[in-house]
Amino acid sequence: MTATNTGLVSKLKDTLDNPRLFNLLQLAVAGRQNITRRLIREGLNLMPGERLLDVCCGTGEFADVALGPYLGIDINEKYVEYARQEYGEGKGHPEREFLAEDITGTGFLTRGLTFPKSMIINSMHHLSDEQNSAVLAAVAQVTTGRFVVVDMDPEPSNPLSKFLVQQDRGEYVRPLKEQIALVEPYFKVENAFTYYARLTGQTIIFCSVKS
């Protein structure tokens, strides 16, 4: 890669720190991700009125998956503030709450909150194995029913998708089998596969709590 190209990639990655630009880029490469929303709802078997936990919620773009009260949690305060304005009370959705907090911290876990359904969308590839294990352990403590993971497919067949994988800021893009291996100690994995959301190769893992 030339110095010029390296600079362009660096600038591209820097823009992703801006929530609005991040959402625009996501829209360009993955569309509105209606297929992802449908798969999540089906995998969670979401019912009207059920509480939904969205872990590492980012800009909150998947808050509309919920059919009842929703809690999005993320450590990025800039993204959480954007989520509140664009997908929460700022847009007339008082049933949606967003927390700028670490789910693995004692502050969250000691609140005694539980959720029948939970999800982690496009976040595992930003976390190390150890960080993922800590997050998944925390999610397992507060989830009483079903859990869905969506992440990035590191080996898509589409050449453009391969390029997008290379430009992503995540340092831990894993094959689906490695994603499953991270989840299995904490949840019962029922099904998993890869699919495309427009130009983006995705993985999805459907789980339930262990008895």
C-alpha cells in the first residue's frame, strides 16, 4: 500500500469516530440492514412488550429492533449521546434508554437488571478474546432467555466485501467458528451462518441461556 493510500485509509478510519459519518458509511455499504433486523427478531423470537438489551450499542441504529422497552449500553459517550438524540427521547421514544457505561463494571451488574432478550451487533471484532469473554459473561448474568450475535465475516466471497473487511477498524475479525467458540462457554448455540447485508459479509449466531 502506498503512503497516499495509507493516509486515505487513516482518514477514513478517523471519520468513523464521528457518529453521523459512521452511520452514513454504514448505510452506504450495508444499506438499511433490513435482513439483519428480520433475522434478529426471528432469532430472538421477540414479543411485544419484552425488554431488549443491546450491548455495545454504538450509535443506537438497531434500537428499532425492539418491540418494547429497550436499553442500549456502550462505553463511547459520543455515540451514546448521538443515540439518545436520534433514536431515543430526542425522537419521541422514551421507552428507549441509552447508557454510557461498561457492562462488565460492577456498577451495571449490581443494579439487578434482567432482560429476556439481548444482542450484540457488529462489535465482537473490536474486542480481544479476553474482552469478549468478560462482556459475554456479563450478558449471560443478566439475560434470562435468548441472545443473538451479529458480526463481520472475515472471508466473504465478494471482492468488494473483502476490501471493506480490510478497512474496518476492528483488530479481531474472526472466522465464524472462532466467534462460536467465544460464545459457547456462556450460551447454548443453536444455529449460526453467514449472509450478506448489501455489500457487507455478516455472521449471525442464535443462542439461548444455559439451563
